[in-house]
Amino acid sequence: MQRPKDAPWNELLATDGPGALAIGRNVDRILNAVRTHLGMDVAFISEFSGRQRTFRHVVGALEPMPLKPGDSMPLEEGYCLRVVDGRIPQLIPDTRAVPVLADIPDTAAVPIGAHLSVPIKLSDGRIFGTFCCFSLRPNLSLSERDMQMMRAFAELLAYQIDGDLDALRVHEEKVERINAVLELGQPSIAYQPIYRLKDDRIIGVECLARFDLNPPRPADLWFREAREIGLGVRLELNTMLTAMDGLRHLLGGFYVSLNVSPQTIISGQVAGYLDALPLDRVVLELTEHAHVEDYAALREQLTPLRRQGVRVAVDDAGAGYASMRHVLAISPDIIKLDMTLTRSIDSDSPRRALAAALIAFARQTHTEIIAEGVETAEELAALKALGVEHAQGYFLSRPLALPDLSSLLNPGETRLH
């Protein structure tokens, strides 16, 4: 559900996680520049929300400051609404010259000697609030030229606020979309068999996320969006739980390969989601979802899991720099050749040469190689000739729903069909 356009700015600010946006980073600088140029003591932005006005940004040179960000008061009090509806002038060099101001408590309480205020009008025509400056003493040097500068900066502020509000609405839409996915029990899981080629037997299954929602979107997009708003770890853990629960009562000695980002491992929460199977049947398959800043922290979380039998695989080897960094930094048990290498490997000598180099590296480091994305008999034959012993892909088996996987495994027939 999209937040209504008249939602107060403070509500739009109520987001958390790394994806939460820093609203108006430069607004205080703009206010201070204008305040200093005009020789005023305080500058602020007020937001109108219902019958309240809230001071969103406040800068000044007074000690103590009469206002601070977050303060609010009834909209009918003070100068702001009166300026917007024309009851008092926008430019007031000397408040003593405007008799009606004597009836406003702030005039004497602050006190306010000079005041400038202009409405902040957003692109959809509504008034966001006001941009104001005031000083404790009258300032008779203030002129219409100063007001023109105030109006120019108000337009700049409106442009900034418009952009921030749009970005926050997009952020909130993502939060609502990901939360809805989690509440619906998504994603579902498809299981792709991994075969030992020498006897065509299933030795493992990779758990693949499938989001059964309209409009259809790739799983990578869902996970990327979740990471952008700080819900990436939660979505990955939810996916792991669904995958493991599905296999809890499925017979067979095959291992289970779970896709997980380094960030989710570093979070320290993975161990609590691996109780459905013996840990020596679990493979954590590191994806390239994000750059790893701290490999020491990643190794620290993996070490106790590996001691208990969990194996670690690096996905997409040969497809990007991140996967090769993973290989060198964590010494995986399994390296998975990306489909960009296996595709047409029978007829593409550069692919074959790179795959051969990775296979030779794996042999020297006692690491298992799995070829992904095998789609033709010719590709499979070429991989076997290079010494690849394990593979997965549509030629061997498409990803299966749990009942289909169960039908394939339960009779004890784990050979390639």
C-alpha cells in the first residue's frame, strides 16, 4: 500500500536499516548560508501536518536556541500559517511596525525583531511548510531583494524535499513488498539435482528460490531489493528455513546446497537454521551478492560450522572477480564452475582453457569441482574430458518441486534418468 501524498515528513522518515535514506543532508548548509548572508539569528524549515507545524531543520547562532529540530506547536500559533494565507507580510524588517504581531505570543517571548518567511511549494502544488529566518532585533536593511533570494532558496529546498519524498516512497514500497513476500511464506523452493558423473548418481541438490507472485520477477531481483532496504538477511534465512524444512523427512544420503550471501553468514544467524539435517549433509554456497569488506569476520563465522561438518562452496567461479576472491580468501571445499564457462565449452577453446585452469587449481588444492548449467550432451562430454566429476544443469535434470524430487529419490533410484 502506498503512503498518501499528504503523509507528514516525519512519518516518511520513520524507516530503518541500511536502506533508510538520510533526508536533506545539505539542507542545514543552505539554511546557514542564507541566515549568515541576511545577518539573521535563526533560520528554520517548518512542516505543516494536519493542525500542527513541526520544525524539521533549525540552525542559528543563539545560546540557548529558542527552537530545536522536532519541536512542534499548533499551526494557528506563530507566524508560519499567517504568512502562507496572507494575514501578515512575508518581509517584516521591524515587527513593531506591524501591530497585529503584538497579539502573537512569540513576538515578545522569543523575542522576534525582524522576520522573513516564504512558503515551500512542492511540485504537486501543495504547501509543504515554510522557510523562515528571524533575528532578535529589527533589521531595517532587509529588502525585497532579500525576499527574492529567500524565494529562490525555497524553490531549491522544495526540489530537495520533492526528491527525498519520492525516494522515501520508493523505499517504503520496497519494504511493504518484501514484508508481504515474507508474510505469504515466499519464496517456494525448487531442488536441482547434482550428479556424480562416473555412475550418474544424485549426490546432492541445490535449493533454488522461486517467487510465485505476479508480476513475475527473477529471484535475484527480490533478494537485491531486500538487501537495499536492510531485509536481505531476513529473506535469505527465511528461504533457508523453507528449503531445509522441505527436506526434513526426505530419505537419502544426498547433501543439500543452500545459497547464502557472505553478509548473512557474517550476521552469525545461520547456525540456528541448520537443525533439519546432519551438518555433514549441508553445503553453504556463497553467492556474489555483495562485496565482502571483512573476510576475517566471514572466516570466523564459518570455522565452527566447518568443524561440525558443514562444507563451503563458491558459486559462479569464472564469472566475476568476487567469486575468485572468495576462493582465495576462504579455501572452499567446492568450486562451482559458472554456466558462462560451461556454455558451449565443447566448441569454445578460451572457455575450455579457463575451465581447465580452474580444474587444475582445484586438484592442487584438493577442492571438488561442480560444473553448473550443463545443457547439452556435447558440453557434458567436454567437461568429462577435462576431468570434471560432478555436474548439474537442464541436460541432467531441471529443478524439481519437492514431490517430484521425492518420487525420484524414495525408490532408492538416484541414477540419472
